[in-house]
Amino acid sequence: MPSSPRHRNSGNRKDRSSIEDRCMLPLSERTWYRAIACMLTMIAVVGVLFGIYPTLLPAMIEQGWLSKSQAGYVESAKSIGVLLGAFACTSIGKKYNLGIAARIFLLIGLVSLGLSAINFGPIWLGINRFAAGFSIAGAGMTAAALITQGAGSKHRGKIIALLALGAGFGTILMATTLPLPMIDIKVSAMNGWLYATLLFGLCIAIAWPGLRTRHGSLEFPDKKQSRSHHKRQLVVLTICYGTMCIAATPVFVYLSTYIHDEYKVTLAFSSMAYAIAGLGVALGGFVCNGIFVRLVGRYFSLILTLSMGLGAALLIIFSNILWVDLLASFLIAMTHSGCSTLRTHDILQLAGASGEVIWLKVVKVITSIAFAIGSFASGLLLAEGLGFDSLFIMSAITFSLALAASIFVTLPKSEHDATHDSTE
């Protein structure tokens, strides 16, 4: 029976009212802008703040800023900063809120980039990379928590993958624009640091209004609320991810330097080669947390992703061909990004919305320790004169350990989603 004009008019009024309500939402409450703000945060902290160092490293070594072995030790200082930043994120977030915490961490990163342009030696650079790591941890954790606020299970995978897309795009942007003649890093690496400072500042200026806590969202629960029935799976997942981070360290720290030294290419080409890692980071979330999950399911996706990383490390060890090494580096970067998005989704599923922030902090702490171990071990291996091959042997061994651990990462059969879905 056709509806009466009165019912149709009532429905039209409701639709118009819903549209008007959405239009009157403040910018910080609009999902599309919050997603853009969090993506820009990842472009800034991963693409620029993290990516500037390995991309600029060949030029700094050539200009005498530091040695190859010192490069690993400096990167270890950044990892210690990540460790402390993970703890500080919770404290600052509880005192204020996640949005304010994100802004504080981003300002620290901006200052560290500007001060890194002054060549006062490896110790000075290490201090500033420590501050950069502090910023990367805090801003990265808050962005991951902010972007999923109010998101239901149907949308989480896509939303979380946006973070990886932002991180990858930022890395590509940094690697492809840094060697441009107008920046001229061949003359002075200082120009690269100043360029990164400007780019970082632009990103956070655009993202600033969107870095706010969504109204009514739970941020930091008490311990009783955050207690999970899946603690064993969460611990195994954390160990698995931390081991994988050690395996990925040689690519993320030494890729440009490795290409520059082993194949005697120009500084511009070696810096641009880091863009291949950025492409892997950008695609990892969509491939591993999207295509792999659809094809083989979420459990086997993590196993398949880590198998890809192990195969790539073996390719570098047994190959002396430039394009093969670049392809393998792309796959390792994709493995790291894919594991990150799978890990974030799995933590939300295992710990629930109330425990997500706490377990993200735990994982960030383990990640920082893992990167510190990987960076320090890489510097030590190079200092002993063992060459870059030793770094990728270490990578293959740790990928194997992570792959073994991934077999025991099981997920609940039915996903309970108590989060109100406001992503529509």
C-alpha cells in the first residue's frame, strides 16, 4: 500500500534534518577531516621526521657529519626516544586529552628537525633524533587512537590502512623531493633538514584543527575496563611484531646508504631509492590488511605477510642486482606496513575499544626496544667490518623468528564490537 503524503513529508523532513545536523558539525567532528588530519600526522612523523634521516644519511656520511657505524648508534637514540614517548603519551593524554597530546608531540618533532640542521657532531644529532623518536611515538599513537574513535568493525580495516597510506606517501614525498637541485643536499645536508622542517610545519598546520578527541569517546580507561580475556594472544602478537621490527631495521635505516655504497650510484639516486620503501609502506596496509585478508583470512594473512618479508631478505642476501635489491626492499617495507595495520586491527579486536590505547602503548614500547636493538646491532656489525650482507642475514633470522611466533597468534572466532559506529 503506498505511503501517505504525510508519511513521505515526515521522512523528507528527517532526511533534511539529518543533513543539516551533519553540516553543522564542527570540523573536528567530521570523519573525513579527522581522517585527513591523522593521515597528515603520519605523513609528518613517519614520512618526514622518520624518513629524513635514512634518506639524507648518504649525504651526511659523505660530508663528514658522522660515520656508517655512528649512523646506527644515532638511530638507536631515536628508538630510546620512541620508548619514552610511548610512556609520556599516556601521561600527557590523561592530563589533557589525546588531541592536545598529539599537538604537543608534533611541536617537539618540529623543534628537533630545525635543530638537526646545525652540524654539532654525532652526539648533537643523536640528541635531536632522541627528541624525534619521542615525537614519533606520541604523535603516531595518538593518531592511531583518534582515527578509530567512533569507528565500527565494518570500517576499521579501511580507516587503519589510511595511516599506512599517509606514512608511505610521506616517505615517497621526502625521498623524491629531497634530491631536487633547488634543495641541493650535495652541497650541504643542512638544506635537507631545513626543507624537512618546512614540510613538517605545513603538515601540522593543516592537520591542527582535526586533532581533537571525538565528543563522547572513551580515551584512557581504568585497568579493570582495559582487562582482556585474550592476554596470551596479545603478548604473542606483541613479541611477533617486535621481532619483525628488528628484521626491518636494515632497510629503514641503511637502504639509501647501502644502494650508494654497493652500486656506486649518485647521491640523488640513492636518496630517491628510499621512495621504494615508501611505496611499500603505502601499499602494505591495503595489500596485507585488505587483499590477503579477503583471500586467506586474517589468521593466515599475518603468516603470509611475514613469509613475504623473509623471502625478500633472502633475495638481498643472494642477489647482486640493483633492481632485485630494490624490489626486495619494497617487499620488506610492505611487510612492515602490512604487519602494522594487521597488528592495530588485531589489538582492537583482542583488547576491545577500552584496552586499545593501553595495548598500543605496550606494543610501541616493545617496538622501540626492537628498533634500538636492530639499529645498535647494525652499527656494531658495520663497525666490525662485516659489511651490509651481515645486516640482511640478521634480518632473515629475525623474520624467521617472527614467522614462527605468528603461528600462535589466534583471534576470537566471533568479533564483538561494542563501539558505536559513527563513520557513516
